[in-house]
Amino acid sequence: MTGTLIRGAQVITMDAATGSTPASRDIRIDGGVFTEIGTDLAPQPGDEIIDGTGMLVTPGFVNAHTHSWEYLYKGRYDNMPLELWMLYAYPILGGTPTSPDIVRLRTLMFAMESMKNGVTTLVDDVLETPGQDLDQLAAVAGAYESIGIRANVSGHIINRPFVDTLPFVADWLPDDLVRQVRAQPVLSADEYLDYSRTAFERHHGTAGGRVRYMLAPSGPQRCTDDLLVGATELAAEYDAEVHIHVLETRTQAVTGDELYGGQTLVEHLDGIGAMSERTTFAHGIWVTDEDIERIARRGTSVSHNAISNLKLGSGVLPWRRYHDAGVNLGLGTDGCSSSDTPRLMEVMKTAALLHKVTEPDLTRWSTVDEVLRAATIGGARSAVLDSSVGSIEVGKRADLVMFDTETLAFLPTNKLENHLVYSENGSSIVRVMVDGVTTVLDGRLTLIDEDAVIASFRAEMPGIREEQDRLDRVNDAFAPAFSRMYEQASGLPTAVNRWTGDERTWVHQPA
């Protein structure tokens, strides 16, 4: 196998020496890894020479929290808080299994758009309704293997009846609906862990190590304690990620009070031993200062999903408090139904801007360096992959993105890292590499026929949309109770306020 030599590029390494500051470097890649990084490197016989003049090279971006299966719902809903949105995007009743063929197409579409935007690693928390089987999981893993991307792929699990994971709604819904929901089959902890052991055996470390399985208990309020603890222990056995949604909304803060006798959800997870350095909390918005300290002590990571948090009205994550405590942060797009994009560069810019309006002390605002760290090495650490990806260093896997800095987005050329976060949207990407293999070149995917995938996907869309419309009608019956629950939870006092308005206007004051 011949090597690759990139000569004379500006490189953001994200290593300890130069970090997010571009430096002129040559990069040699051999056997899928970075083998030399320096200046004036001599080409070896058979090297492919890539001229880096006028180019900016970065580590491949890591999408630290997403749901590829939501691609089918992209652009469908608006102005719904999480709990009401989940009613439709994650239909409680009436779901029919998605065929492996549709799963594969859906996954490829998601991966295509992701990789064209510089994402080389996905943390894909895959949920299927009414439940995931091994053929569906294999379709996801196979799609990622064929397109050439790196991915942690989950079996997402909810093993409590959905009406019992939310405060108040079971009291307000008609009895027959409650009975129907509670009659839905749910997996026991042992059944899920057995499924996951099989998934580890079949998929963990496949595609030359690019595809890994991860455990994904949906959230502490949605899963039994034995499942949460068992998943944490099994993740340690396989050195894999365990991915949990935690305190995404004010309603979830209220849920902790209701389910756990005044404990926060983080406090409960810590108390039962369901937090570790392999754990990533998706969202982590409505955390207290004590929660943040617990997260830091356990070495748990948090994926910040700025666009999804805004679109669902979930709130603003305490960016500076997490950094002050030393918590590792990644960046995620979340699913294409809650953010409507798999493009991580949009999240990077949003995160860089959002946290400048939370307080007047400019020294505590989000910085370009912090955002780039979260999008690369921070996301890699959350995925339990930081020893192999997330920075451009000798010995790491050769995942990178190359930008043309002669485009309008980089002109006039001032600080390239600032242009990258604030001015560029992915349109200047000329090359993406994963494991040293070029997967995107001049805007086209190299390992699959993207036009054929899109044509196949278009052919399936009428049937997909018909099924979505049917499911919406079935689940409309829950909407009044879910809306009432959201309003009541919004009016209850909580330990923190993560909305930007004055909570005195919505919290019910005691008489």
C-alpha cells in the first residue's frame, strides 16, 4: 500500500503543542494512520502527493450525539417542546417495524450529508419503533461500513411504559390509552444486556475497527435501575461508550423530583453507580452546580446539542460552569427531527455564539478554541475514541478534513480558526479522509454511488410519508394530556432556570 503526503498545508492539530492555532505542516499517512507530522518532509517512493498550498487541514469532526433514524422526519415538525415532539417523532402506539432495506437507505442518506460536512465519526443512538432487532442493527452497521465513516452505533432502549416516564400524564389520559401503552412489550434488563452482548460480538470493532457498538439506556426516568447499572458494567467489559439522555428539559427536572423523592436525575444515577468515564450524558441542561461536580468527579462527558436544544425550547446548557468544573464536552447535532440537520459545522457556530449572551463578563464567553475542542478531541473522548481519533498526531487514525482557504468564506484571510467557526459552512471542503482513505473529494462521495442512493430513497418516500401521517393520527389522542403536562411542569419551581426569560412569569407562585 502506498502512503500519502500532504505538503505545505495550514494544520489545526488539536494536539498539546499547537492546539487550535493553525501551523504550517506536512503530514504523512501510511497504513491508515498519521506516521509523520513536520515540515519539509521528503516523499517516499510511491507516495501520493497532495499539494496543501492554500489549504486548511483539521481533524475529522466528531458528532457526539445524533439519531440517524430521525432522518425520515427531517423538516416535519416545529414549535413543539421535547415531550410533545417525542409523542410524534417517537410514536407511542401504532408503530410497525422498519425494514432493514429502509434502515440502510435512511442511514446512508444521513451519513452522506454528515460526511460532506466534515463529520468522520458519528455517535449514532439508533432507536427503532416498536423495537430494534439484530437485522435492523446490522443494516446500520453495514451502511456505515460501505460509506467509509466511523461510528458508535447503539441499541437504544426504553424499558418502562412511556406514560410512566413523565409526570402527571397517566392521571389525565383516558384509561383505555393508559392500558394500551402499559400493555406494550418492554425488554427486561437481562434481555437488553443479552441483546447487547450479541451486538458486541457481531459488530464491535468491525469495518477495520471503524464500527463499534455502544449501550444506550434512553434516560434514567425511562429505564430501570438494573438496566442502567448493567449497561455501565457491560460498557466497562468492552471498553465501550454508554450513552444516556439526562436533564434535557425542565420537565425532566420535575420528573426527578417526582420519581426519586427530590433527587436530581444525576444524583440518582450517581447513587446507583451508573456513571463512569465511559458515560456520555446527552444534553445535560437542567443540571445543578452539585450535578456538575458529580459529573466532573466521575469523568463523565456531556454532549452539547445547541441547535436541537434551541429548536425544542429545551434551554441553554451551562457552558462555562462545565468548563470551570473540568467536564469534557462534545458537540452533537441530535436527530434530524429535532435539529433538522446532521451538519456539525452549524452546531459549532451556534455553540460559539449562544454562550456569549448568558452573562456580560466577556472572559467567560465561549471561545473558538473551546468549540473546536468539543467538535474534535472532546467528542472523541466522549465516544471512548480519543486514543485513536480527534487530533492530528503521530500514531492516530488518519481522519481529516481539508478546506480550500481561497474561497469567499476565508477571505479576507485573518485568523483561519475564526473563519472556520464563524464564516465557513462546509462549502469549502475539498477532501475528507477516514483511516487515510479519501471518502469525499470535491463534494462527491468516493466509495458509494450517492445518486443511486438518493434515487432509491426518493422512491420509498411516498410510502414512508403515508405511514408517518397514519402514526400522527393515532398519537393525536395523547396530545392534550401531554400539552397539559408540559404546562404544569413548566409552572413548577426547579433548582435552576435554563430558559433565557424571567421565570417569575411562568412559575406558579405560592399563595
